[in-house]
Amino acid sequence: RADELMRLERALFGDWCGYVFQPGEYGRAGFEATLDRVDAALRSTAGPWFLGGDEPGIVDFQYISHVERMVPSALYWKGLRIRCSGRWAGIDAWLAAFEARPTYLATKSDYFTHVMDIPPQYGPGQPVPAGEAFRRAIDGRDGWTLPLPALSAESLEPVLPFCDPGDPGARHEA
């Protein structure tokens, strides 16, 4: 099963590249179909992890760094909401399970950093009009006014309650 899931991860990465880095909506159907397969694989186990169990395994670790980048990049360049869309509940639960782990949170990046770091690594994403509002929000245009609104699980970049340090924690981090 692990070998099959690792091949699926490579297909997901390839379909993401074929979608985000190509003009227009070319590749969207294939990327969404592969996300459906990934979601089904996650929902086929008792817990949130690809191979079940109480802890993430090697398959989960292979996926997380790419999926963490796919979520903001598909939103930013193509307007495709992967996280909290209602379509990929298994992926949502898997990401939330990772975010419940302090070791993951210590390395997790934010949407802005990901979309700025991707072009030097993979080349520029190819924007479509559907992503414009998300690009403006992530870039801070038309939306970064102080005080910033409180973040929540419904925010553009979801912040789950157990990840929210509150005002004192945010002040400490700043």
C-alpha cells in the first residue's frame, strides 16, 4: 500500500505542476481528479493518516511538504480552494491532524511565503482571473488594514482554534 500511495504522491505533484504552471485552466480536471484519489485514500483509514495508526508515517511525511505548497499556490494562481472547500474532507482532516502537532507547527509556513518561494524553485505560476481576489488578499492589497481581523478556521488561510495563540501569544511572537 505504501508503494501505491507514493506513486499517487508523484502523480499529484505532476498534476499540480501541469495545472499551476500552465496557462489558463489546462490541467485542472486532472489535478482535481488526483486530489479526489488522495482524499479517498485518506478517508479509507480509521484515522487521519495514510496508513492509519496514531502517528503520521513515512507516506504522510512524503506528502506534507508538497501539499502544504499546493494549497496556497492553487488558490493564489488559479482560484482553486483545496482547503475548507467541502470537497476534500479527508485532506482537511489530515492537515488539521498535522497542525495539532507542535513539531509540525514549528516548521509550517504561511501562504504568502509559499507563493513567493515557489517561483524561484519551480518557475512562475500562471494566473487566471478566478485567482485575482485571492492574490490580492494574500499579497496584502485591499485587505491588510490594522487592526487585522481575527483569524479562524474559515479564514482564507485557516487557523484552527488549537493553533491560535491569542493576543498575548501573538504579541510575544511579534
